[in-house]
Amino acid sequence: MDPEPKDIIVLGAIKHGTNKFDKIQKTTQIEPEELDSILKQLEDRELIQVEEKKGWLGKKIEITVTDKGSKEVDEQVHELQTKWNQMSASYKTGDKEKLKQYMDDNRSFFPMMMFFGVMDMMMFSMMFSMMGMAMSDYVPPENMPEGGDAGIDDSSGMDDGGFDFDVGF
């Protein structure tokens, strides 16, 4: 059974130290009901372990990835890297048809590639430009990089274009 992209994203978040429900939800941007369902499936498949611990303010639940789960994430990330490398090669050779076909065949993997940092967002955006398409044709808005500008961070904090000096008067 091939795991769903959201399953692997959740598993990857847990593997990288996000071990509380609310933090997993915030990191993955998955609705609580769906996340609960995914966590139950991951636990049933023995990819995660859920532990109840006693803390100062009562019980707390901690979620950890099992060895089997860790191996699953590593295999999926390796597969994503292979897919990205093939897509990049098509782009670099200028083969628009092959690139478009490859992107059509693998569109379900784009959110995982973004989440795990496998793809180069600048190159990804240039691929769309080369084909004369918009990224939003392939990537749902909730999976777009902040601002939808292919990872370009323009949050310099100076939205008026001026300078901010504090001279102490």
C-alpha cells in the first residue's frame, strides 16, 4: 500500500521533532479531524507510537516515530529526490513536453517535495514559466509557499520603501 502524501508529511513532521498534536497540526496545516484520522492510521500501521505521560499540569500525549516509520520517511524522501532530479533534468534540457508530462504524472508529490525541501522553488517556478503556466494550476493554494511567490521572501519589513532611523531625539 502506497502511503498518502499527507501521511508522509505528518510522519516527517513527527520524525523531525514535532511531537504534540497542536504543533503537528500547525506545521502540516491539516485540519484537526483529518489529522486525528491520519495519526490513528499511522499508529495502526506501527509507524508512530503514542505515549501518555504525566506532567505538571496533568497528562500529556507525546507522539514519536518508530524505526519502521523513520525508514518509511527516508524511503519516501529518497523517492521524492529521484523524481525531482528527473524533473530538473527535463527542465535543463529544455524538453517542455517531457517536463509537462512528468509534472502531470507527479503533481500529487509536489506538496511533499515542498514540505521536505526537496525541490528548488526558484527552479520550480521557472519550470512553470518555461511552459507558460501558473504554479496554481498544479499546486493548491494551501500548499503554496508563503505569499505564493515561489519561496521568494520579500518580508523586509519596509513596506513603504523608506528608511527607519532612530536618532534618539
